[in-house]
Amino acid sequence: MEKRLLLAVVLMTAAIMFTNLLFPAPAPGPAPAPVEPPATPEVATEAPAPPTLETSRPTIGIPDRAVAADSVVVTSDLYTFVLSSRGATVQKAFLTEYSSYHDPEGVVQLVPEGAAFLESRLVIGSDTVDLSGLPFEVSTSHLPVTEEGGPASVDFRYQAESGIGVGIRYTFQPGTYVVLVEGIVEGAGGRPTQVLTSLGPRLEMHEHPDHNSENEFAVVTRTSSGGVDRRPLRSIEGQEVVGPGVTWAGIKDKYFLAAMIAGEERPFERSIAQELPPVTVAENGETIEAPEVRLTAVAPTAGDGGFAYSAYFGPQEFERLSAIGYEVEDVTPYGYRWLQPVIRPLAAAVLWVLNTLHNTLGVAYGWVLVVFGVMMRILLWPLNAKAMRAQMKNMGVQPLLQELREKYKNDPQKQQEAMVALYKEHGFNPFAGCVPMLVPFPVLITLFFVFQNTIAFRGAGFLWLPDLSLRDPLYVLPLILVVSMFGLQWVSAHLSGMEQNPQMKMMMYFMPVMMGAIFFMLPAGLNLYYAVTQVASIPQQVLIAKERRKAQEEVKAKGPKKKKAGR
């Protein structure tokens, strides 16, 4: 019974896990070589929450010391942003703590070549003004952001001959990827004014082909009433509008996010995802089509012409996104939509435990997984013991059940009655081990999605493993997993002294091979966790096997009595 149940559970697991593996998208195209950012200092801890959008907004005038610069370089411990004085846009966003898989010497850079983030247009009455190509005056060409200096700002100003003036201020805080964007539109003459701010056409490609990051390219929005909505870039057709009351909108890939965040009090009026023609990208001698979309957030100006929102250009770190609020952390899809009500709470708990162990012990994530695997085995010891003992009774009565099947093979009703009586005599419930066996299953599925989407394991090495988010390059861990599973079943069969029927013998060889075939395709981190739990279960398996031998002797002693009663 338990063997058939376990096989069903494994097959369900394989169906879920192989959905992404069986339908991979083409590998991403090569990323352009990034500008070399400054040397990366020590990792900064998360700064206090960024200023709210309701912060008092100063009047942004023409900078006192306007400089003739095409770009403004903003440097911090976490990033190097390059802002353009043409359009007051973000041209480059280097994340100095994350290496690019396309360039071993470079770092992740989010803005595609030739594109710009936070391009703006104004709709004043019936007129539209495109700010993206206009030359702004700027207050500085270099802006360092440090813990000692606190928040730092750069001002952009454009004045048209028609009398329309636009001021935009970017404020950066140390220790966070959140940028406060404030602006003012002057000279509108009382006409209703809207600010249209855009992201896109996607994020730059920078991941390993095994990450299948291009499959995760998506537009993500959240409304006050409808929750978080994710639309893959490939699925967007024409123009798709979300609203009203959009609290934030962004474009994501597997590990990183570019987003515009308005908040609850003054949300964006709506967001618009506009399909763009796909671009052809060369990758390893082949060409692929990368989908592209322009995402625009629409917001009316206040009575004084002001507007404000926050921008985020950084990793999908659960703690950082949670600190922003407005459910931005839900941008990371832990599990398929129908699984998320179960997986998301478990994923949050697992991430909290892993991060706590990492921060408390001060060790690499590989050792964290070893400790976590042993902890889970100890925590689940009572449930596993209950399942093993139920399996022990099942194996012990199998010979007697086989006798009953042979004896009453022509009378199904008597056969069933005799089997029920046998179960009662030996105190055996054929379903007693089902629930304990299923308890670790959600944890394993949760860990699969955690390793699939959590950036903490991206680039984290351990012993011979260069990256826990990728497959084991030497396939050592899957082999350890197969050998340990076979060894555990061998211990169960031989130390217990119980006879195995042909079906059990087949499962003894089939299950390890099947699990090995599945885990050969999965991240090394998941292999490491599961291999640790298998090895850590050996002591418990030995103890239960000894109990099985004793129980088998008791069953044999009861056997003749049972046969006599059956006459």
C-alpha cells in the first residue's frame, strides 16, 4: 500500500517539476559588455524603509551649478546607476553584488542596450510632450551614496520656449535599491496634466541557460482590489490595460525586478502594457526571438503640478521586497498559481529559517542546507517512525495476506472479511502510514520552488559545486542520492529479516533509479538537501529495522493460530 502511494506521490512530483523542464524556451541572447563599475565594498545591510511618497515635495528649479554632462553616475555599495541628462532617464543599472553569467568579469546590468528606464511623456490637455529626447540640465555628473552622507539627490530641469517647465529629482538612500522620484510640471495653465512613465522593453539577459530566465520575463502589476497579476511577455498581445488603482507595476525576469511603486494613497491611475515587435538575438550560433513590451504607468499631477513615486531596480530578495510593502514580495511566484495558497506560506517559513541560519551561523548556504536537512530529519523523526512502523506491519502481514488470497481466491467476500479480521488481530491499519509519509512531500515541493526562484542561491558555491542554483556539474549528489536510497531500502529489507514479494523487490531498484533520473535535472542545492536527509535517516532506519525483525518473529508465532481460526 505505502509503496504504491509513494510511487503515486513521486509521479505527481515529477509531473510538477518537469513542466518547466519539458518545455524550455530558447536560451537567452548575449548581454553587451558592461561598463566596469567601482570595486564592490562589503555587503550592506538593509537600510531603513525608504521615504514615503507623501514626503513634502520641494520646488525643483534650475540647478544652481548646471553642468554640461551627458550622464550622471550614481555609486553606492549595492549598485552603479547611470542616468542620462537627455530625458532624465536611467540608462544603465549595474548591480555590483551579482555576477553576470554572460560575462565572468562583469556584473548584472538590467537595462537593455539602446533602451532607457523611466522615460516620461506629458499629456497636457490635448497635447503630448515626449521628454525622452529632450536635453535636461543636471545638478551634478557624479553622485556618491554613502552611509555617512545619508540620502543624496540629483536634480534635472528642462524649460521649453512655450513656457512648459519640468523638474525631476532622484533621491537615493544607502543600503537600499529603492529610488524616490519626485517631479513638478510648470506652465500647464491649469490644464489637466498626466505623467506617463515607462519601463522596458524587458530586462537585459544575463543568466545561465539552465536558469531558463527568459521564461520568467513578465509584466507584474498590483491593484488595490485585485492583488498581484503576472503576465508573461510572450502572452501580451496588442495593448493590455490594468486599473484603476495600480499600486505598483514592473518588469521581471527570474531573479531581478524593475518596478515603479506609487503606493496606496495616490496609486497610478492605470498601467498599460504595449506589445512591441520581438527582437532577434544571436546565442551560441543560433538566433532566437526575444519578446518585448513597453510598460507605462499613468498618473495625474497634483494641484501644484507635482508627482511622486518610487522606483526599484534590484534583486528579488524576499526581505528587501517585503520591506517596501504593498505585497511587492509577491512578484516572486513560488509555485504554480493553483499551488500558491499552500506553497507561499511554506516558502516564507523556509526562507526565514534558511536566512536565520545563514545570518546566525555565518556559514555558506551549502552548510546551511546541511544543517537544515538534519533539522528537518530530527523534526520529522516521530512522523517518519510512525510511517516506518506502519510499513513494518504491512510487510509482516504480507505472507498471511497472500495465504488468504490463495485460500479465498474464488470467494471475494470471504477474502475481504478474512483480511479485515487479520488486520484487527495484528492491530494494522493499511492507511496508518499515509499521512506521515505525505508530510515531508509539501516541504520537498516547496524547496523545489524556493531553489527555482530564490536569488540567495544564485552563484552560491559549496565544496565542488560552483553554484547551488545550477545542476551538479559532476553529478555526484544525484549518485549519492541514488546510492543512499538503495542502501536504506536494503537495510530495511535485510536487517528486518522480512521476506520481500516480487513487487517490493522491483520497487527496491525502481524507486532509486527513478528519483535519480529526476534529480539529475534539478538544482544542486535541492540535491544536497535531499541527499543529507537520506543519509541522516540511516540511524532511524536501522532502529526501525531491528523492530521489524522482532515484530516478524511475533507475527510468525501468531501465524498458526490464525490458520486454525480460519478453518
